[in-house]
Amino acid sequence: PPGGWENVMAYDSDNVFAQILRGEIPCDRVYEDDHVLAFNDIHPQAPTHVLAVPKEAYTSMEDFTQNASDATISALFRAVGQIARDLGLAETGYRILANTGDDGGQEVPHLHIHIFGGRLLGPMLSKGA
Ligand code: AMP
């Protein structure tokens, strides 16, 4: 890739979720703790569509699972479960998703966990293998 492989993981501080975390642009917040911020997706694809992001700067699952502390990883996934319960999804069910890299279709280069719920969500992927 342009710039070489050492730059693949470089964090872009101008990404939209970094701007939200800095308070430079608004979000519709649904949850916050010391490690995690969660807000409604601006283009919801389900009645509930929330994005949970770590407050620390990680580009993706690839970066996060290599470089985040156990405490940070734990905090994010504990928060995702708590958010789902807070939003009333625990009983009806929900889906989480982390698009990662090019094949994953990741658009915003700050790790985010999508939380979908509020309707029967249908097939796991839109197309087969
Ligand atoms: P992806 O990187 O493909 O997992 O998806 C990025 C998601 O971020 C999309 O669902 C967008 O609708 C959402 N998004 C982009 N900008 C904002 C924003 N300012 N506030 C909330 N959600 C956003």
C-alpha cells in the first residue's frame, strides 16, 4: 500500500469518531463510562443501531486485539452487554458487528462495535460465499 505496511495501522486523529470523542462534533449519546462511549448511528439500519467505541485510539479490531490492555478489551465488551440490556435488547435478542478493514467494509478507522436490535434481523450476511 502507499506509504508502506508500517503505516497501515497508523491512527488518523481526524476520523469522525475521534472528533466525537474530543467533543468537536455532537453525537446522540446512549452510554458512557471511563473506557467507552456509545451513541446512535446517524444512518440506522435497525430500530436500535448503536455504535460502541473505546475512548482510546485503535483503528480496528486488528489494532485493538494486538495492542489494547486486557482491562480495555474487557471494558468494551462488558459495556456492549450493558448497553444492550439498558436498551431493552437482552430479552428479544440483538446482533453485534465490527467491520474490519477492506473486506469487512470498514468506513471509519476507529474501532466501533455496531449493536443492532428491535426487529428480526434476518440473514447474517447479505450475500453468500
Ligand atoms: P463501518 O465503518 O462500515 O462499520 O460503519 C461506520 C458507521 O458509522 C456507519 O454505520 C455510519 O452510519 C456511522 N457514522 C458515520 N458518521 C457518524 C456520526 N457522525 N455519528 C454517528 N454515526 C456515524
